[in-house]
Amino acid sequence: MNKKLFLYDTTLRDGAQYKGISFSLQDKLKITKLLDDFGMDYIEGGWPGSNPKDEAYFKHAQYLGLKHSKLVAFGATRKPNTATGKDPQLASLLNAQTPVVALVSKFWQYHVKTVLRTETSENLKMIYDSVDFFKSRGREVILDAEHFFDGFKDNSDYSFQCLKAAIKAGVDNVTLCDTNGGTMPDEIATIVAQVKSKYPQLSLGIHCHNDCELAVANSLASVNAGVTLLQGTVNGYGERCGNANLISLLGSLLLKPSFNQNFSLNPKIQASQLTTLSQKVANVANMPLKNDAAYVGNHAFSHKGGIHVAAIAKASQTYEHIDPALVGNQRDISISELSGKSNVLLQAEKLGLDVSQNFSQVLSSIKSLEQNGLTLENAEGSFEMLVRKHEEGFAPLFTVENIQITVTNLKRSSELDTELCTASVKLSVKNKTTHMVEEATGPVDALNRALKKALSNFFPQVEQMLLTDYKVSILDPENASAATTRVWLQSGYGDERWATIGCSDNILKASTQALIDSYQLFLIKFQNNGMTSASDTDSQHINLDTNNSHQEVQNNGNL
């Protein structure tokens, strides 16, 4: 019979200590629902009594109607030489009215003396009294043994005394914490095994930090040694280098035979939902998901080298340890100067295009563009246009006859000087010439408006196409004002997104290349796929300022 494992999420408390994250009350409630829907066993909501936001959270969380998760209030053992009934922090934990309470306690003798500044015997009483206080009031109690591994290596006898005090008080689980993140996997396994051997009936948990990039490895090592409660955070958020990443941890627990054949989890938890959960929490946290994140990152199943891609096409297991779909992710084939035939064929096939007849010309063009700074691996729109331009009978839906951009400095006596940019665009569309002039505060914005206005007379649907992102990079900054500039822009229509790229020593020329490819591709997509109106979608557009560096994103409905 498989041993049951339990997942304990501390994203809302320990994860909130990650630099750059600041959850609002609504953010915390939203993530709580996401975690409950996913099937997390325990959700640590915060530390009541430490700040007004967490106080408010526990009041609101009572009404969320959680179906799969137990809500946990986190706090510390009582203060030294203070009765439990007179400790305001314990009172706040009790008032949170959660079914589970997590108490952090000191298990390192050195820490007790230098930080708590109390006697080791008093710390033992603090552990017993605090656990007993909540157990006598019907709470499930998880004791977080802070600095457990450092303390055990320093003085294992005292660590065992702390465990004995907790067990005597009726603790439900003791979670062993690698607080400094410096313990190695073999040490974790050995120490956990020693604890389990001495107290075989005690439920053990693990709480690892990632300071040595070993939090997930240490957590997995602890499972084999006898731990059944695994603490961590979604995407590994946490103080310093972060906590054990529950997404990576779950990927291995659910999909690797050495774990899924010997241990079981809440059946509600599905590997296929890992990528979705990771992305949704990252969106709420307003933290971009790392491209190289294990299992769920955009690059987790990305292949660039031609030899690798050729092998993937024949047998995916040669360069992928699992099927990306198992975790809700997908394979990505990059196009670059390192590409071989398989890269181009697979990427073209993904787009519904056939390059078998003109493969050599397409690959030659890719390598030539790469040599001149036009990297296509993150610009699938430009790759698609390149392939289409090599198709027999290809004819662009419009051609550019002339583009002129002027910048006028408007001097104002009482204000800072401002600039007015004017873009004049002359296009040939359906054997007719159209000329349009538009103004804006930035030259790229003016150019985009003029292109869109000129094309809208023939293709009204272009009004629905939006610029959703715009980035500029300098390829050779040592050349100063003569440096080569690469422009990457993302366009959107409804839920669809595509990226195009331009490269030149003139930023406006580079922007023009990317814009023209984007409009051409949009019209082809519309013509071929019969795209529906995006007027009812919550799309976003980007406003490009004079220097092409500041990006202001607005909801379409606010325009």
C-alpha cells in the first residue's frame, strides 16, 4: 500500500517574503481559491496579529467555502516567561478560527541563547505549553522546527528534547526546517531517518529553503527517509533564494516511478494542471514566470540545436524526460542560425505551412537574417512571414511606396519642451495608392497610426489589431549612436498573439520592418482563418512614447 503524502502551501506567508511580491487582500483570497481548486491539503494564509492585512484575510477566508484544503494560521510559540493565556499573539491565532495552527519554535540551542535570549529549559516549556494550549482547544497543531538541521548537527540531544516536549503535548506533526538552506541531501536523509527511527509514530514534515539550489532535492530526499508532509510555495517564492518549489516537487512526485509507485497524493491533484496553476499564481503575484522553470517554463521543452530537433522528431524521449502535455506544457522548436532541417519543418508544420519544396531557400534566408541581427527564435510571426514569402505565387496584400517621419519641437514658455511626431505613409493596396498622415507624441506610435489608418480604408478589420508589447535591444552598444538596434513587437487580435522583429542602425527603420510584417501577417491570418471580431474581448494595447523606451499598457475599453 502506498504511503500517503500531504502538500502544505505557504505561498501566502513565506512566499510573500520574496523580494518584489506584495499581495493585496484580494490577491491572497484569489490564490487561496486557486490552491483549493487544485487540491492542496493545507494552505497557510498568514500570521494573524502581525499585520492588519492578515487579520482581514482570516475574517474573509472563513466564507470562501474551501472544498479540499485546510486553512492554517501561522504564528510562534508563546513568549519567554509569559503564560499562554496572557500571550496576545496566541490569542490572535486562536481568534483566526482556523482548523489548523502552525507554530514556529526554536530547535537550535545556539539560537535559543543568542536570539531568544532565554534558557534552553524555558524554550522546552514554551514548546509544550503552546502546543498544549491549542490542542486543548481542538486545533490540529503543526510545529515548525526552525533551524532543525543546523541545531541537530550542533547538539542533537537538545533537538530530541524539543521533539519530546512537542510529542508529550500532543503535537500532530513536526516539520523539520532547513531554515538557512545550507543542508545537503545526504545530510537531510540521514537526519530525518534518525528522527524517524527514534520516534516512528511521529508525523514528520519538511520545510526547505533554496539557498544552495537544493530545496526540491532535499524535500524529495526527506520523503524517502520518512517525511509525509511537504511544505513549499508555488514557483518557489520565498525569502532570499526562495523555498522548495511545489510545482517542481509535484512534477517529480506525480510522474517519476520511484515516487508515484510508492507514495500517493490527494487524487484531486493532477499533473496536467501544474502549468496552469504556476501561470495563474505568477499572474496574481505580478511576477513573470521563469522561462527555464522545470516542468512548466516556456523553455522547459524548448529545442534549438538542429541535431536535438532531428532526434525529437523521431523519438521525443531522446531529449525530453516526459511528454510536455503531462504537465500542461508544450514543446517549442526554436528557429535560429543553429537550426537544421527538422527545426524548420516542425515549426512550419505547427503553423500549417509546407516548406518541403523550398526548404533550402528558407534555411538560407534564416541564417542570413541571423547574421544581420534578426533572431527569429522569439519572433514566430517573422518566421511565418519569411516562409510565406518563399511560397510560389506569394503576393503581399500591400506594399510600401514611401514613409516619412518628422519630429517637431514645440517650445512652451511655462512648460517643458514637447515634441510632435508626424508620420506620412504612402501604400499601394489592390492596385490603388493611398496616402495617410497621422500625429502622435512618439514616432513609432505615429507610424503605427498612419499604417493602420491607411490600411483600414481597404481592410476595416485592422482596427481590431493591437500592439501589446514593444521592446528595443542594442546589439553593439560600443558603437554608440551608430549601434545596431533590434526591435521586437508583439501584436494581438482577440486571444491570439504573434511577434515580429526588425533590425537596423536606425530604430525607426527597425520598427517599420517589424510593423509591416505584423500587419501583413494579420491580414493573411484574417483572410485565411476568417477571424471573428475582437471588439468584445478584454485586449490590451501599448502606447509608444517619443523615446521608444517607455511602455504604457491600457485596457482597450479605456481608449
